[in-house]
Amino acid sequence: MPEEIGVDMARMKITKAPNKLVALGIGSCIVITLYDPILKIGALAHTMLPSSAAGVESRNPLKYADKAIDEMIRKMKAMGSMVQDLEAKIVGGANMFPSIKSKAIAMGEENINAVKKKLEKEGIRLTGEATGGGVGRSVEFDIGSGVVTIRIKI
């Protein structure tokens, strides 16, 4: 029987088919999914910040998109995946308060750009995205099919 596994903010989970990974309430955060269509292995990270390069120490490196992607790749390789087989989809990066202009409010766009740059650097194909805009989203990632279903929160 398939299991539905929740992934909280600043967390990452990995599983095999026929399970599903679910992340709720994504605003400016980015959800990154990595999928191995050959082995039917998938990982989902719910990241908050674009890069660990800012020098801010954190007890949880999964808050950062770059570190989360590194960990996803490491764990998927440990389960037999090869980087060249991986496909990525990303969701989030919304500007939840478009009338307010500040660097903190532009975090969604920074998250989107950082994730795309990191995926390109790692040689992982971005096969789909639902990013930007001004609405929150929730994500369900079906590991059996690789399909990512998005629900928009208005």
C-alpha cells in the first residue's frame, strides 16, 4: 500500500515507488523534486533560503537550496541513482506580498534563481516548474509516475 510522506519546511525526504511525497503551504520557499525514472526513486526538499554562501551558520543545512540539493544527490546516489538520470521539478518562489518592496520580499525570486543555477551546475535537467506569482501552493509528488501535482492556495 502506498505511503504518503509529509515533508516539512527545511526538511528533505527520499523514497521509492509507489509512495508519494507531500509538502504543504509553499510561499516564497522552494520545493525541489529530484526523480530517477529508471529506479523509481524520488526526493523532495522544502527549502527556505537560496544559498548557504551568505555565511549564516545554521544547525539545519536543509534550509538552504544549495545544501539541500547536495544532500538529495548524495542520498539518491547511495540508493543507486546516477546523476545523469535525474530530473528536477521546482515549485514555489512566490512573492506573497507584492505591494511591499523589500529585499526580504524578493526572496522567492532569489530562491528560484539559486535553485536553477545549482541544478545546472550539477548537470540535472529541469523538466518542469511552477514558480513565482503571488499565490501559495502545495505539492504532491507521485514517485511511481514522477508526476508532481500542484494545488494553488488563493
